[in-house]
Amino acid sequence: MSYLISLGAGLVVGLLYYLVRVQSPAPPLIALAGLLGIVIGEHAIPFVQAQIRTPDAQTQSAPAVTTSKPASSGAKDQ
């Protein structure tokens, strides 16, 4: 739903620019590169946080390993 709202807002602004005869502030390729940078930046911080937290979560949730030797009766089998 948010994509449709964003698309609709972009169309409305584009129509307003056309009606007022204002050129867009940046050429389309530069504007798209800027939008790509915004999207990458928006997802970079959560990605880095997940990478930092992952090793801690793995070491904390690992079960404790205990080794025990079978109890010997002290007598040798004959």
C-alpha cells in the first residue's frame, strides 16, 4: 500500500511541476542514483546491527557441553 501512496505522491508532484513549468531539480539518472543511495542507507544500519549481534547471540544460546567418563567399579574384567 505504501508503494501506491509513494507513486501517487510522485505523480502529483510531477504534474504540479509540469503545470507550473518548473524543471525537476535534478536530471532523472542523478535523481534515481540519489534515491538508490537513500534506500541503501536506510537498510545499511539494520544490516550492520544484525551482523554485529549475530555472533553474540550464537555464543549465548549454545548449549553447555559436558563430558563424563563412565564410572569404573575398580575391578578388572577377567
